[in-house]
Amino acid sequence: MTANIDINDVKHHLDTKGLTCPEPVMLLHTAVRDADVGDVIRVEATDPSTQRDIPKFCQFLGHPLLASAHEDELYIYYIRKG
């Protein structure tokens, strides 16, 4: 899933590189809780399980996953707080 994300729309950056399940999702949960409705959160991760966990998190809690990308060993997600 890809979309054009304006860098100015990103209000929060979450670096979870080097962390493994369940830490990236736990930190994302905290970031979403601290964000305002409509804010975009950029998540960077190295754990391949985030490919499954972050979309499920977004779907379950109703936060749109705007885009995701995989570059080498880096997984990037853009989530809008619903």
C-alpha cells in the first residue's frame, strides 16, 4: 500500500528500529494515545512482524493506515489517528 504523504502532514515520528514484537505496537499505541485526532504518525521499524501487526492494529482500532513501504530492512508506516 502506498500513497502520497505530504511530509508536513506528519506530526509524530516513532523510531522502533531494533525492537521486536510486541514493542513496536506497544509504542505505537502510546503514540496514538498522545496524538490528536487526524494527526499522522510515521513509524520506522526493522521487525518483519510489523508487516502483520501494524495493519491489524490499525484495522482493529480504526486508525487508517495511509501508506506502508519496505526498503531493505526498514519498514515504514504512515497512520492517521482516527
